[in-house]
Amino acid sequence: MRATMIYGPRDIRVEDADEPTLALPTDAVVRVVAACVCGSDLWPYRGVQPTPAPHPIGHEFVGLVEAVGEEVGTVKVGDFVIAPFAISDGTCPHCRNGITTSCTELRWWGSQDSAGLVTQGGQGDMVRVPLADGTLVALPGQPAADLVPSLLTLSDVMCTGHHAASSARVGPGSTVAVVGDGAVGLCAVLAARRLGAERVVAMSRHQARQDLALEFGATDIVTERGEAGAARVRQIFGGVGADAVLECVGTKESMQQSLDCTRPGGFVGYVGVPAGGPELPIGQMFSNNLNVAGGVAPARAYIPELLGDVLERRIAPGRVFDLELPLEEAPEAYAAMDARRAIKVLLRP
């Protein structure tokens, strides 16, 4: 089979690899139908995060089950499944509390499972899925081909955007600002409107992303950044700021901008993978009663909630994929996202 590997900064290769087989009775083997490149994949690609040794990469995929271990009961051969970006058992106290990304057996694609066995990355032909019952979500049948991109977003970005909105307590009538116009930020716009937000500001300086934000339900676009951007958001919301601000970048600057856009007593929902030293100014938060909540999105817990809206075509988060490439062109997929020539790239094995 073929699999995508990262060797170091801007060194992505698609190579031959051994096909996975069942190793444990709780495993499944999935043939990948579609995968993609995540904005967080760009941190090691750019060298912001180190790559000590070459390893498989990719953590978002959907596919068909080819084999299951004897202890697997929730998926069967032939099922179309969504694989969230983290491996979890579904039974530990944290999973039962809905925080599957803090599972006591938590592992990541492209590393080792809790038994010390290698797992494949999502950007490849096939993947061995440990703890299949707790990790995979099976659809009730085979989806229409045009729904596959939206189903793929449930492995990460749509659930992550929803986590930002949920953490910021977005509800009917809320005023919202979204910091970040990548796939997660755009999905956060969609999530906020889905939860009933009345007015949503998307902060973006890129026309294609602005257009998609408006399609997803944004009511206003703010192109300014920093204090000028925050001042514009406060002006839009009556001089006080937004009820909820969704931070979808992960830098010190984006967090500060988010706090500056929030009204006193409001909420920041943060989901940007931390990079560049984000900090919390406790003095500002204390003085204005600002609330900050969020973190790693427990996608596995959110998929059942969001799946029906995708299958019923009430939301179409797959619109964030503006470039589709064959798996063999994974290096170009990374280059396109790095250069902002694409919002998000879908890969087809």
C-alpha cells in the first residue's frame, strides 16, 4: 500500500508500506476512501514542531471496514466509518464524561497504540484502528458520494469548530466573532449559526474565505487585525464586543485579539492548536470578567450530534475543501495549504 510520511520541514513523501492486519481482538482494518491535510499538520511541516524521526502523518479519514477483531461489536465488515482524529476506548471515565481526547488509552494516528503497536497515519491506503468500538462511528448505510467531503470534516474540523462555539456558550440570539479563517474558523462560523447565533463576524482578509464564511452564515466581515480589528468588532456590537469569540488559530496574537473582541462577561472558546506562545492576560480577564474555555475537541463525542445534520444536508461543511488531489500528490497538498493557495485539501487514495 501507499502511505504519506513526514521526514522533516517541507519534506513530505508518499512511500510503499506494509498493509495493516488485525493485531488485537479490539482492532479493525479500514480502507481509506478519503483523507485530508489539517492546518495542524503544517506545524511540523513548517518546522514549528520538531520531527525527530520520519513517521506516518495524517489524522482525518473516512473509509470502509475490511476486517474486525473478534471483540469488536459496533462496526462490521463493509461499514462506512468516520475515524475521529484521536483513538479512544469509549469506556474510561473521561470518555463517559464526553472528553474522549483525554481518554486513559488515548493515542494518535501514526504513532503507537496503548499496546505499543504501530498505527498507520490517515493519509494512506489503509489503517489499523485500535479500540475500534470506542473510536469509529459507523453510518447506517453507504453515503452518497457527494456527502463524503462533509462526512470527512466530522473527523476533525467541523467538530472542532463546534467545540469552539459550544465552549463559548453560543446559543439562540448570540453575537459571535470568529478569529481565524482556515477550515476550523469557517466551520466555527457554520457551527455558531447552527446553534442559533444571530450575528456572526468572520475576521478574514482573503476573498475566497470571506465568500465561504458568508455562505456558511457570517453576517459581517472584518478585514482589520490586532487592535484595529478588535475596535471594529466592538463597534459592530454596540461598542461593547461580542458575546462569544471563537479563537481558531493558536497564537499569542490571535488569543489577545479574541479577548479584546469579547464583551465584559463574555466567553472565548479556544480551539487553535497552541503555537507561538499564546498567553492569557489574567489582569484583563479579571477586570472584565472574561471567560475562556475550550481545548482539544472531543470529536468522537460530537460526531453523533452532527452526523444527522450532514446526512440530512442541513449543513455542508465539506465546502471547506477547495482542492482535491490524489494521495500521490500529498506533497503538493501540503505546499498548497502552506502557501494559502488552498483552504483545505482532500486526498483520494
